[in-house]
Amino acid sequence: MGLAVKHDLRRRREHGLGLIEATIAAGIMLVLAVGILPLFAQSMSNNQSGADSSTVANAARSEVEELFQLPFNSAPMTLTAGTELVTESYYSLADEEWKDGPAPTDGSDPALWLRTTTVRQYSVNAMDDEIVDPGEALQFDADLGQIHFKEIEVEVEGTRSAGPLGPSRRLTVRMLKSQ
């Protein structure tokens, strides 16, 4: 019976985790967690960057496609002065929609994205060197018979300049529309 009691006590000591073992295990887990933490931070940054890229591309592409569907001489595609028609809009953070005009500077309606749409008109002679140069754009009062195609350029950029996730994305989309 004495031998059975000693054997039972020895078995009880071998069960479970002691304080030293638990401390060592916690230290190992801490080292692993500290090593993995930067991967999570980079993952968050990559996810935000991907979301920004998708948002910017969709905003630019949708504006170009909307203008491309309009008739050649429609009001949003017709110059009223100079060699280009520039319109601005912004994505309102408060209302979660695109609004025409420049973003308010007083902070009353913070802009998440800024979109600048530029329409230029050209004659076919502007394509002689196979490069469409904004310097060759026709004036607004050009004879309608001289205007052969229009360039639609949409630039979208985020307002976030810096931070833990870096600056916002910027994208420019151009399309040529002919009569």
C-alpha cells in the first residue's frame, strides 16, 4: 500500500502545467504575436489601398461612360469659353453621394473624393502626329464643321493626404468621342 501511495503522488505532480511552464509558453506566444502583428497592419493597409483603387476607378469610369452616351453636341459636352470645359464634383461624406461644384472649404460638408471632368474639342488635323495634344484643342467658337472629335478626361483623387494607411489613390481616364 505504501508503494501505491507514492506512485499516486508522483502521478499527480506530473499532471497539469506548472507556473514555470505556463510562463515559458506565454513568452513564446508573445514573441509569435509580436512577429505576426506587422502582417495584420500591412494587410489592413493593402485592403484599404485596394478599396481606394476600386472606388477611384469606378467613379472615373462611370463619369466617362455617362458623358460618352450623350449626343456629341449636348450641353455637358459643349464648350462655353476657351479650349476646354472643366466641371468639378465631390463625393460628400455626409450625404454619401456625388455633388456638383467644388468641395466646401469651410468643413461643412467634407469631401471624400474630388472629381474633375474636362472636355476638349479637336479637328481631325490634331491627329496628324497620332498624339492628341491639349495645346491643339479648338476654341469654343470654332465652326461646328471643324470639330471632329472631343476628348473626355476624368480625374478622380481622394482627399486623404497621409495617415497610417498612406495617401488616397488618384486616377485619370480619357476617352475620345467622334461625331
